[in-house]
Amino acid sequence: QVQLVESGGGLVQAGGSLRLSCAASGSIFSINVRGWYRQAPGKQRELVATITSGGSVNYADSVKGRFTISRDNAKNTVYLQMNSLKPEDTAVYYCNVVLRTSFKDYWGQGTQVTVSS
């Protein structure tokens, strides 16, 4: 079992920045991939960025060059630094982890990010 607690969402003007955090507890040593997804109203949930236990990162094309995913192993936390935010980045952002052996995944509760034009 893994518990995820997200923080850092809010309201920001276009061009601004936000940093999301996701703290994990529980079976953290089994985590292989940590990631961020988002879901805008009326749309399907989509991948934003992932980072593996080996440090490999992957980004959606729409956020490349603007968002950065990172992790702090000592704090069991993954971050999403979001710069140059656009109104189309408005969504609920969810933290996700995938376990190494079972491939079971866990989701955070979501945090709202709203970008005003």
C-alpha cells in the first residue's frame, strides 16, 4: 500500500509558475515510476510527466520545456515545477506511482491548478 498526498495547486495568471508536491508513504521502496497526470473538465486524464527510479524522465509534448519533474528520495516526494503556465494547463493534477513488481498503481487525491488569461 502506498499513500500519496499532493499539495501546491492554486490560481495563477498566464505566464506564472507553480510547484506541485506529492509525498509518498507506505511501501515506498517498491515504487518504480512516479508521475503526474491531469484531467481538464470534459476531457480524459492525460499524462504530464513521469520519472523512474533510475531517473529517466518523460514529458507530454504539450509541457516540454515548461514543466520539470524531479524527486527528493530523502523526503519521498516528487515535484512538478510548472513555468510559463497557459490557460490550457488548467486541470486537476494527480500524482501517480507504479510499483516495481506488482505493477499496481496508486493515485493521489488531486490538486486543482487554474491558470487565468
